[in-house]
Amino acid sequence: MANSAQARKRARQAVKQRAHNASLRSTLRTAVKRVQKAIAAGDKAAAQSIYKESVSVIDRISDKKIVHKNKASRHKSRLSGQIKALAA
């Protein structure tokens, strides 16, 4: 356990930061699931509009390094491909 005042403070800060990061990861997952739900419903127009909103959320969380940029890019790419496949 933390022995110095500095280490105790860092431990307190780490708990708060971990909770904040978990919240942001949850926001990311929610954004992805919203798009997937619209895709499952088969509504291409709604899926595209929700995708557009979700891309900004995904990018914002990726910029903060909560998730790796490649993971964010992979999510966007797969969702985009699924939306394009709706027309076919």
C-alpha cells in the first residue's frame, strides 16, 4: 500500500480517473450499439444519421487515448460497411 503522502494522493487520483475512463468507454460502447440497433432494424437513413453522431463520439474518446486509435477506426469501418450493405 501507499507509504508516502504523494503515493496516497496518486492512489486517490487513480481511482477517480479509472471511474472517468470507464464512463467514457461505456459511452463508446453505447454509441456503437445505437448504430448496430439501427442497422438491425434495416433503416438505412436512420443508421447513417446515428452513425454520423457516433463517429464524433468514437473519435473524441480515441483522441483521449481511452481506446486505441486502430480500435476506433476498426469500429467505424465495420459499422460503415454494414450500413453500405443495407442497400444491397
